[in-house]
Amino acid sequence: MIEEFKIKGEYIELIQLLKALGIAQTGGHAKIIVEDNVVFRNGELETRKRAKLVIGDVIEIDDNRITLV
């Protein structure tokens, strides 16, 4: 799935994005997803749960590709 996600403010933390998209049901689930090393930010593995994502970042998780706008 390819989609765009509009952030409000300067950034959104990675675990908040996963919850907002419905990829994770809870914050704990979001942390597990990140710990499983399946989240890529702009083509590179992202291991920081609270990474500050900004407009223009592209997040890839499995078959999902999300562009932040």
C-alpha cells in the first residue's frame, strides 16, 4: 500500500505514526514492530522508537510505503 500521511506540526514520532496509521494497535505493539527491524526511513533501517519524522520522510514497513506531507 502506498499512501501519504499529513503531519501536524514539525514532526511526528515513529511509534505515534504507527498507531495513527493503524499498523500498531498500541504503543507497546508499535515498539515491538520497531524492535523487529522491519521499519525503514528513507531507505535505511530505523531502530529509534521515538525517531522524529518530518515532512518528506518515506517510511516503509513490509508492503506499506508512507510519505509524510
